[in-house]
Amino acid sequence: MKSMHKKVLAVCVGLALGSGLSGTAMAASAPSLSVINWWTAGSEAKAMHVLVEMMKAKGVNIQNDAIAGGGGAQARTILKTRLMEGQIPGAAQIKGVEIQQWGHTGLLANIDAAAQSEDWDKNIPTVINNYMKYKGNYVAAPMDLHRLNWLWYNRAILKKSGIAAAPQTWPELMADLAKVKAAGFTPMAGGGNGWMIATEFDPIALETGGPAWYKDVFVKLDPKAIDSPTMVKALERLRAIEAYTPKSLAGRTWNFDTALVAHGKAAFQIMGDWANGQFEFLHVTPGGPQVGCVAFPGTAKEFIYNVDSFIFFRQNTPEKRAAELKLAETMVSPKFQLLFNKYKGSIPDLMNVSLNGYNACQKKSRAQFLVARKDNGLVPSFSQNMSTYGPPTGAFIDSLDKFYTSNESPQAAAAAMAKRVEVAKSQD
């Protein structure tokens, strides 16, 4: 990634930040900012519409450049291509450790002025703010806080399968999946692509090895922790889940799977709480009579977190600079965070925003975040780019995808994963 960033920097400094682009023509009308993201599901588009309308009221036109592709890989590629062509967006969806790498390019804008408006240092948890700063200055704005370790379930299917309550432990989950299958229903919806497989593996890994081992693997990238009996056990559990997931779902999207659970076509889905927003979009309220939510079995005390954030770029006109500061202020304003996260299925980054009107699963998420923060139970999601930078994340996802879609043994997969990650570590 570093080599790509260097190429982007060399081209963009000459094209966008100098006099190569005409700023005078753009200043003649209301400023327009491109916002690159990968939110294409119905609930995500509805949430983004809130931003577009709020910015329109402030005299700024937002071009919602939503680019389909699992986990944002395609959006990142298009972002780099546009930058190399001198097309500077107002903001782009970049998360976690990757923000620091973009900071190295010199292309990012200082948005401290926006951060002061809502006192981000005070009202946003430090674990989130640490990602948003580069060399002490804010260069990114957080929009949501997601929990990964959720299990969503259809209440009617569980009842018809003779299951009285949602599973709390791994043995209970395995027993329930067997009961659902015996009753003639689809047990698990998932496995559509590498990103989804990794997202499902996220809580499986945490449940298997616990927070310390999880961090050794996905934060420290320790080869001994990766190629270990614990990883073998976690991969065995992923394969056990795969056995209850129809092969016909390969190539399907996460929101397709969410609809299966919502409409009584599948019993369970392992997915972050963006699924929560999609259930609401389908007029099915999680925590209500149709669909329930429970922490993935064995992870009730932990909170695997994902924070969607947007980086901001140095602009070539005062008008665009003012517009992007308005955008950053709006993204982290109480009014926006309240509405956006309600639709997105997440919770606000601003801890001083009330959850009145949110569903029961979102309220559970806020409560568990506060407990996990106090009890050292916060864990950065590897599948969502929160624990490490791009190449190692890609190595984990590629390894899991290969394992899931082949007859590779768990032992061989763990060894191959460790080797891929070691190679990827040199590609920073």
C-alpha cells in the first residue's frame, strides 16, 4: 500500500493542490463535494440520504458516490484511481489503521476546527478518537459505532424447531443448528464471499481464543499465535458453521442473507449490526416479535468494534475547504448522528446522544460497549480493517476464503495463513 500512496501523493500534489485544476469556475456556484463510500444496501442508502439532505440545507451539494463491493475493496481502488487522475473528493470512507497510512501521503486535511464544534475529545471515546487523528490532528470523522459479535435469529423458526431460547454457548449453537436442520429449515445464512466469511469468523475466533489471543493474531500479527492449535480449533468451528450454510448462498450479499432471516427463510445470521438497520429497512424490528438478537455465543462480555469514518482531503479552493469543514461538523453533530445511526443499525459515536427511538438491540449495543470499555473487553475487528492495515487484513481474508471454499485442512490453513501474513507484513 505504501508504494501506491507514494504514487498518489506524487500525482496529486502536482495536479490538485497546485494551479492545475480550475477553482474559479467551481466557486461560481454552490460547492459540491464527492463522498466516496461502499454503502449500497437499502438501509445504508437511507442513512446516507440523511447526510445529503442536511448538507443541502447548509448550501453544500453532496455527490453520494456509493460503490458496490464487499468490504470496500472496489471503493478504495476507485478512490486511488481518481486521486491519481487529479479528482480530489471531499471525503472518502477509510477506516481504522489505514487512516494513518493515508496521513503519510500529505494529502489529508486538518479538521480540528470541526472537531472543536462538538468537543470530540470529550464526547467521543478515546478508543475511537485515536483512529481519527494523524500526528495529533483530526483528519477523519467517525459516523457510527458497530458491534460485530451478533447472532440474529428468526423467532418463529426456532419455535418450530423446538428451541426455547437463543443459544448462549458454542455447544448450544451447534445443537440448535442441528435441530433447525432436522425440522426442515435452513439453519444459517452466510458465506457469500471472502469478506462475509471473515466477518463470520471474527466472533468465532474471539469465542475460541479469547481477547488476548485474538489481539495476538489480528493486532500483533504473531506468527506463533496464527499457526497454533487455537487457530486450528477456530477454523474447525468455521467449518462446522459452513456445514449448516447452503452452498447456494455463495456469491450472495450480506443483505440478501438478512432478508432470508427476516422473511423466515433461514434461522440464523452471524453479522455486524448493520444487519440491524437492514432488518428495520425491511420493516422487521430486531428485538421484536419476529427477529431476535443475541451476542454471539461465548462473547457476551466482549464488544468487537467497527467504526465507519471518512477522511478529508486538502482542497484547492477556499469554498471547498469551508464546505468540507461543514461536512465534518455535520457528520459528528448530535442531530445527524441520532438519525443516521438509527437507520444504519449502529449507535452514535457521541456518547452524549440519547438512544430514544432506537430499537432494543441498539440499546443493548450501547450498554455492552460501556461495560466492555470499563472491563477491557473492547476488541478491534480484523474483518473490518480496525485491527491492522490493508495487506495483512487481505491475507487473513484470502486465507479464510480459500479454506472455506476448498477441502483444505484446518492445520494446513493455519500454516498457510501465517505464511501469507508474514509476506503481507512487508507490504506496508
